[in-house]
Amino acid sequence: MPRKRTPEDLSVDELRRLLVEKRRRLRSDRLDHFRRTGRVVMLAPDLPPAALEGLRVGPVIDTPEDESPQAPVAPRRRWVDRLLLGIEILAVIGLVFILFNGLGILRDLNREVAAALAQETVTPTPLVTAVVLPSGHTPPDASGNTRPNEAEIPEHLRPIVQSIANLPVPTPGLETAIRIRIPAINVDAPIVQGDGWEQLKKGVGQHIGSANPGQRGNVVLSAHNDIFGEIFRYLDRLQPGDQVILYSQQKQYVYIVTRTEIVEPTRVDVMASTGEPTVTLISCYPYLVDNQRIVVFAKLQNP
């Protein structure tokens, strides 16, 4: 019976062959176990024992996954990437241009809308609406009866006067005249808007469209001299330098008389707007005759 050989009795080649066979058996047993448990599928037959003889045991070098060799990039792929990058840059530039262009269009549109909404303030000119000077009436009879004097209105202009009489009276504001005082002739009376027949029954009437007290322009005021309180009975006694004091809800304004004129009822030019703050007082004249007008002019006193 041959003696069992110990590892010391074996040569290096024999030990290497035994080690390879042992590893092969272990690998085969492990694969058989995986096949039985369904964890592996055999795709190729095991190498024959003769093929394992050429194997040599050597150090195993692990290659990190992140250091795996990379395949070279094809030139065509590089050109496609550059083309896409160029397209993206052009798209960003186009978007910026559209934004700036849209802002410019929006700014121009806002400017046009603001210009369309802006309206120029137009001051009505009394010459356009007035045919004759206000406060005209027939002289009162013995019983004090009187009426508007239509005879002083040219016949072809009477329809215009009738249409003017139907104009709505504006609502008074904070700057509207509400009171007049003329100390030299003891006048202290309320001011109403409008100088028609009905308005002058209530006090001194301000012509619609004339300026407010203190403003640049002409404040046109009229009242009767021999009916409805005879408020302007003594306008002919006013002298240059006398005061005409107008009141609004906020302030009083002092005007200084400059001159007085006697004019025909058709001299509507005395109601025209002026380039400085003035007041014009109008009433019928002479007393109880009423075929003319007395007009008193005054300028705003310097503060």
C-alpha cells in the first residue's frame, strides 16, 4: 500500500495543480448550488481540466468602476452637441430681444393712452352764448309788474336766447362765488349760478362759464336795479378805487373799481374773458327806463 504523500513531498507544480483543482471543485459546487436554487443559468460549459492547467495564480487587480475606460466620442456626436448648444444660445438671445421689444411696445402704448385721456381745459367764452347783456327787462308799471324785454333781442336771434335759457345750471363748488359786498353803495347779497330771469329773482347772478373769484379771467355778475330788491340800484355811484369784495366757501377776494361805462344791450364784448383776474358788474340803466346797461369794471387787488 503506497504511503500517503504529505504537502512537503509534493513539488511546486503539483501543489499548484492541486490548488487549481480544489478551486475548480469549489466553484463547481457553488454553481451547482446556484443552479438548484434557480439563482444562475448555465450559458456555457465548464472549461475542461486541460484548459485549467495553463492557468497561473497571480495577484488580482481590482479596477474601480469609476475608472473604467471610456469609449472615444465620435466626431459626428461632437458636432451635434455643438449645434444644439448654438441653438440654445440663439434661443436665449431671441427671448431677451422679445422681452425688451415687448417692454418698448408697452411703454409706447401707455404713452398713447395717456395722451388720448388727457383733455385740454377749455374756458367757455360768453360771446358764444350771450346775444344781449343779462338783466334786461321792461320798466315796472305802477303796480310793479315787469317782464323780460324781448324787444331788445334781434328777432332772428330769439331762438338762440330761448335755447340758452334751458341750459342746466352747474352745481356750485368750493371756489364758486357765493356772496358779494360793495361797501361804497351798501350792497351785501348772495350770488347764484346763472343770470336768467328766474336766477336774478334770488340775488346777483354769475354768468355761466365765467371765471371763479381769484382766478385769471372775468367774473361776470349782474342784478336788477329797480326790481327784485334793486341790488345794483346805485352802480353809477361807484368811483375808481372803490372795493368789490367776492366770497367763496374758502376765501374772500378784493377787487378795485377801475372804470364805468354805459353801453347798448348788445355790447356782449364786455363779458369776454380777460388775461388777468377781473370782475364785471352789469345792470339795466337808467333807473326805471332800462333801455341801456351800466357796466362797472374792477381788477383783483394785489395781495
